[in-house]
Amino acid sequence: MANILHRVGIKSSPECVYRALSTREGLAAWWTTKTRGESAVGGRLKFRFCDTGGAEIGGFDMKVLDLTPARKVLWQVVDGPEEWIGTSISFELKQEGDYTVVLFKHMGWKEPVEFMYHCSTKWAVFLLSLKSLLETGHGSPSPHDVKIDNWN
């Protein structure tokens, strides 16, 4: 199994970072504006992505497995691209000085296919959007994110 791993420090409290990761409104402000569903343990979140013209180009459904305030968010992918189904996504938070450090993991890829390379870079783009949201008040969620290749 292969994993995508990222670490980012955000000058914000763990509570504020947690809210951005654990609420529909927070998620829509840094990941994708098309965020729907219930962010509660056992709930299902639906993330849809659109091109700049508003046409839907894909998405994922996540089952919420863990919400530990100011510490952890954990999802399991239950619908979306074949490579994602059955993988898990976690955000672990810890305070280090003025920073909340986010340890991001997208775990359980069957193999490191080319789509995984794309997703690793896109996760970095969106984690920087999360950082920007919390430090400046403005994220860059899809469809306003940085486009990295022809798979956007």
C-alpha cells in the first residue's frame, strides 16, 4: 500500500483549523465550493469539483470515521475514482509554538499510479489553500484553485 503524506504549519489555533476541516462551511472555503452532506461521525460528505465554467468534472464521497475536536479528522472514501475507493484521509493536528501543524495522510492506495502523483500535488495545493484561509481569511477552493495539469 502507498500513502500520500504532507505536513503544513498554520498560524492559527487548533480549534480554528479543526473547524475548517470538520464543517461543511469550512471545507467549502478551502477545498471545493461544492461541499454537501453531514459532517458527523457516521455521516457522509460529498465533494464535487467543477471547471471554471461550472461543469462538474468529478468528486468523492467520504464517510466520517472520527472527529476529535482540535486533534483529528478521519474519513474513508466510499465513492469516487476507483483508485480512491477504500482509502482513508486523515488530518492530525498538534500545536507547536505559534503554529498548528497539520499532518495529512491519504492512506491505502493499492499502488503508486500516475493519478496518485497528480493527487499528491493537488492535496498540497489545497492544504496551502487551507493555510491561506486561516492566515488571511481567503482560501482558493475549487474551482478557484491552482490548476496543475490537464486532469483538473
